[in-house]
Amino acid sequence: MLKLWKWYQNCLAVNPVKTQVISSGFLWGIGDIAAQCITHSTSKKRLQLAVTDEEFKINWKRVAITSMFGLGFVGPVGHFWYENLDKFIRLRLQLPPKSARFVATKVAMDSIIFGPLDLLVFFTYMGFSAGKNAAQVKADLKRDFLPALALEGGIWPIVQVANFRYVPVRYQLQYVNIFCLLDSAFLSWVEQQKDAPWKQWFNFFHSLEDRGGKGGL
């Protein structure tokens, strides 16, 4: 395990972008496999189906599509985002590193900018990759974006406080990538839930907004 860690450190030092791209693709693929297993397990319990484990088959096409998201977006964009975010706050805003304001500003910018962008790109990409048209992708975004943003909004800021406060900048991407394994499983699970009853609570607010907009015309 120690040798593997040293090998990864060396790869990160020599080829940081390439290493983050490959590791992100790998972790997001593993996360999607976990999401498929969780979805299958919960559907069995909910529907009380007597389904044997042999009947469950992993959708490898979906795994490949999700891996490409980590490979093409999370890896390269995340790499430059976290490095430039640190430089911007230190050099432009001139906040002392590790201070409460420094960490709070980082967490706020990450939550306001990168978090929503990540979700928007993920659900849009997954929709078009599944062969859906623009109207269907828009409907899926309306269904999935707010629930995912609300649930992630209660977890990622806590994760990032520890990251920005205690983890050296050169290792912050590794830290985020580890949690991306859980995040990819969560987002894939949310996307696979389709019109699950728990999402209707968020759709209720959409309905109120639509009614309010129509009433104001």
C-alpha cells in the first residue's frame, strides 16, 4: 500500500494533470458501479422482489459513460480550478493561508461556482449520452438538479473545510478525488432514481414558482 501511495505521489509530481484525469475517470467509473448496486438493492427491498444476485448485471456502457465524465471534465477542470482558486485567494484577495476568512472564502466560492457547474454538466452530459433530446434533458435537469444540489450542499462544504484548512495545496486534488468516488456514486444514484417519490418535495417548489410566474403576468 505504501509503495502504491509513493507511486501515485510520483505520478502526481511528474504529470499532475494526466494523473488527475486518469484517476478521476477510474473513480467515477467505480462510483457508478456502486450506484447501480445500491439502486438494484433498494429497488428489491422497495418492490419486495425475489430476485437472485445472478440476475443483476452491471450496465458497462453506463459505467464507461460516467467514467468519461470524470476523465473529460472532473479531472482536467477540477485540477485547474483548485490550483487557481488557491492562487486567486492568496494573491488577489491577499487573505492569510489557513485563516478562517481564507478557508471560508474558498468554501463559498467552491460551493457557489464549481458545485452547481459540476452538477449541471453531469446531468446534461448523462442525458445526451443516453440519447435524449434537449427537451428531455431539460426535464431531467428540472427533476434532478435541485435535489442533488440541496443534498450535496449539506455535505461538500464540511468536506472542503477540512480540505482547505488541513490538506496542503499539492494534495488537495487527491483529497477531492477520493470523495469523488462517493460523489460519483451519489450523483449516479440520483440520476437513476428517475421520478422517485422523495424528489417530489423539490418539484413542489418548482410548481409554486411556475404558478407565481404565471400569476405575475
